[in-house]
Amino acid sequence: MKDGKVLKYYAEKLRSQGAMLFSLIDPDKLPLEKGAAVAAASYEGGADVILVGGSIGVQGGVLDETVKQIKENAPGLPVVLYPGSPGGLTPEADAVYFMQMLNSRDVYWLSTAQIQAAPVVARMKIEAIPTSYVILEPGRAVGWIGNANAVPRDRADLAAACALAARYLGARVFITDSGSGAPSPAPSEMISAIRKMCAAGNGDEMLYFYAGGVKNAEHAAGVIKAGAHGLHVGNAFEEGEGEARGAGGAAAIARVRKIADAIRAEGKKRV
């Protein structure tokens, strides 16, 4: 399976700047104009990709219109679906993380949801990015919804084994998620152990993106320094949603820019 346009964009961004920032917009919390406002601040502040999705998720016309408005307010940035269910799909997006939750106890998240979603993705003609997804402690809402056997924070070896399994299964992207609103990111030792498992030894590398618990530029820099290729940020940008819509738009942009600058400062060390 050849890499599509969005994965090629990822590769180019990593070659040029070493690391990436993904702004996650949950249409359940930020539908329509609210999501568009955060997208605009993310675009101006230096995010590389807009992700759309959530643990519960909005479907249908609201999702379609939200993505349209996001694209209008973040021109040129890929909009990638990060779906919480097969219903979280829209042809308005550029690509979808076609995911399995590798450490779910429930067969639904391992294979049934993917079987349901595959024909829909094909009809929509959006790029499917083979993705393995692993929940780390504390997991929070996404861990509860996905019935995850969350990886303990002190077991970097288990997290690394998950990454190796994902690579052997053919994932192009590996995502670990501590859950939206987690008190802090995963330990740097765990992130480093995961990154070591991403290289195939033939020049091909599975991309590793971290999510959950990043609240500021210091957290962001630490995650990239530990080895992640990129970082998903949602809550930290959602908190500035009111600023993004009103006279405080500059403050919302600055919130994004601080994290983007921290990520790129660490990323440049790899270029």
C-alpha cells in the first residue's frame, strides 16, 4: 500500500522541521463556528494538521459542516479524522486514521468497527492511514469507551512491545493516548522506549504521535525530546475557544504558537 498525499505531507514536514503539532478539535465539544475558531487560531499559531474526532463524537450533517468550516479557517492544512466510531466519518476530510485499539478488551475495537467502516471510507474516497492506537494510564474517557487494558505508566517495556506489534502488523502510524484531560504526559522513558521500536532497520519508520496530558510548552518540548515524532493537543487549545472567537484572538493564537515553537525547537535538533 503506497503512502497517500497526507502521509507524504507528514514525511515532508518531518524532514524539514523534525516534529509536528496536531490540533485536535472534538466536534462534540466544539461544533460548527466554535471548531472553526479554534482551527483559525491553530492555523495562525503554527499547527501542522487539524484532527477532528472524539470519544463520543458528532455525526452526520453537523460533522460535515464543522469540517467544511475548519477547512475554510485553516486553508492548506490537512484535516484528518480521528474517529471515535464508524459514524465519525465525513467525505469533507482529507484522510482518516484507520485505527484499531490494540489494547482493547473488546473485539469491536479490534476488528468489528474497522469492518463496518471500511466500505464507507472506500465510498468517501478519503485517504486511509493504517494506524494502531494504544491507551496509556489513566486513559480517562477514551479508555472507558474503548474498554482498554491501559498500559501502566511504569511499564515502558509493555508500551514498547505494543509499538513493536503495531509495526509488525503494518501500521504506518502509532498513537499512544493517556486520555483527554490527563494530569501530565506519559513518562519520558516510556516515550523513548516506544520510539526505539518504530524503526524497521531498512530506513522505513513507523511514525509515533503522542496524545494526552500536554498542557504547556514545557510538556510539549519534553514529549518531542523523548522521541515522539509529533504531538496531539486538544484540551489546551479548547480552553482558548472563547478567546479565539472574541477580542482575545491574539491570546488564543499565542497559546498555540508557544507549543508550536517548543516542538519545532526540539524538532530542529533532528534535522
